[in-house]
Amino acid sequence: MLLEVGQVTRPHGLRGEVVVRLVSNATERMAPGSTLRCRGAEVVVEQARELPSRGGGHAGSCSHWLVSFAGVSTREGAEELAGAELFAEAMGGREGLWVHELIGSEVCSASGEEHGKVTAVQANPASDLLVLDGGALVPLRFVVNVVPGRVIVNAPEGLFDL
């Protein structure tokens, strides 16, 4: 299964480098030799370095990388990649929540009260948010358990009052 790990935001310079917004906390995705999928084709990372954070990065935030891909050596080649999403195979043995496993899941309190289905996960500096079909936003820090098709939360009183 392929997971989105980043996006090429723009070309950089004249030698084919691009800026990649990494949406994965697995920075090894940018290691030289890493193979990613981009617009249906494979691209191989030749060189990459993390760019300094603008605005005081925080845990869980996206990072930006200056990346050279094999076979992309001109500004024009880099421009063709602008806006492209980057995908990679899921890494075995990694713990944590996967966005694709949360989408469509029912959000329930520990007592079993249902609050809606997850339609998206929105990046947020303090804590990423589960976006529910009824419009509620639930910070991931309130998730206490995930089972197939169900996300159990321990949310403060009033969170679901719209």
C-alpha cells in the first residue's frame, strides 16, 4: 500500500533541485537512494537536506527539504515536478496512527456515544485534528484507542456541542 509522504512545492535553483514538504515523520524517506512514487513513476532521491524551519517548528509539524532526484538536472525538469505528490510503501514495524486507517472510522467516547465519522485529518500546530462529518474537530491527543472502523476518544465535556 502506498502512503503519501510529501509534496514537491517548487523548483529551487537551476540544477534540478526541488523543495519537498515532507508530511511524514519518517525523515528516512529523504535518505539518498530512497525510492518514491511521483505521478505514476519512480523517482530516486540523490541528495537531500532539511531546510531550517520558518516560524518555529513544533513536534509533528511538516518539514521542508531541498532534494535532488536522479535524472532531474535542470530547472525545467524541476518545474515539471512542482505540485506533485510523493508516495512510498508503508514501513513495516512502525507504530502510530496512519491517516488512511482513520478516514471513515466512527468516533466514539469511551462510554460508547457516537460522534460522527472521520472525513479527514487536518494538520494543526498544537495537535492534528480529526475532521468529523458533522463539522466537529477533535484533537488527536484525545484519541485513547483505535480499533478497525472505530476511534475511541476521551474528549473534554462540551467538545461536541456545536
